[in-house]
Amino acid sequence: MQETVLERLIKTLAKLPGLGPRSARRAALHLVKNKETQLKQLSDLLLRCHAEMQVCAVCGNIDTVSPCYICQDERRSDSSICIVEEVADLWALERGGVFKGKYHVLGGTLSAIEARGPEELGLGKLLMRIKTDNVEEIILATNVTVEGQTTAHYITEQARPLGVKISRLAQGIPIGGELDYMDEGTLSAAMKARLVVG
């Protein structure tokens, strides 16, 4: 029996992060029930995103222009680059409004299993940016996973001869966190990154 359009929509939605088959079914039914308003609007936006969105040739962000709005912003400092794994990480830092420099999106981490090496992550391009853009500091903001730590270590080894300051985001106990609820890895990182207060 041939698959219906609605079944294909549900299967496609279920492939999105955070949506399983049930959530995809609810979303699809909601869209179909509201096809003249929400489904049409979503359809138009998806077509527009497909046509207009592009990867920034400088940093790897996603925008409608390349270089992206962050790379073009003259108010941002060229002296520091924050290195993140994915565009979602860049967006998270931007939401916090805590960084006023430029970014470099790796698009993943080093992974022998997934055949993702330095070339696939554009690390040569990153090192060239550090050399030619008078970068004074790189901030490693990779995730605290084995792959993220391995990638950060590799970048550190490659960037160290360039004489640039290399820093890493602090790790440990979040604000409002209680020690009793922290895992051993978080407590260990917090103990190693402790600060002198007097």
C-alpha cells in the first residue's frame, strides 16, 4: 500500500531533533487542521529559508548573507575568536550577550569513527584566520565530552606556536546548582577550576 502524504509528513517531522513519532503526529495533525494559516505560513518560510539561508564563508554561522551579520559587525572585536562546535552553540552564547568578539563554527568534533578529521572541521582555515586577522585570544567553547575535549586539545596544540592566548570556558557547578545533585565529573571539573577568593 502506498504511503499517504500525511504519513510522509509525519515521518519527516519525526526525523527532526526533539520530535519522536508521537510529537510528529501531533504537529502534523495541527498543521493540517490549520492549513490555511500555519501550514501555508510554514511552507512559505521553509521555501524562503531554502532559497536564502547560507553558511558564512568566514566563520561558519548560518545567515542570509555571507559574511554573516556577526562577521560584518564593526563594533565586535577582531582580537578574539570563540570556537564552538555547532551553530546552536554560537546562538546560545549570543542569547547570553556575554561575548563581543567573533566566532568560528567547527561543524562538529574530531571523530575517527565518523571519519571527521581536521580538514572536515576547517581547522586550517581557523589557523589562517588567527595568523592573518591579528587575533590575540582564542576561546575554546567546545562541549565537555570526550570528542569536545579531544578537539580542544588538538586546536590548542596547533595554535600554541602562533603565540595567541588560548583560554577555555570555565567548567563546573552552575549558578543555583547544589553539590548533592552534581555528578562526579562536574565536581571534579569544578574543583580543578577553583578560584582564589582572598
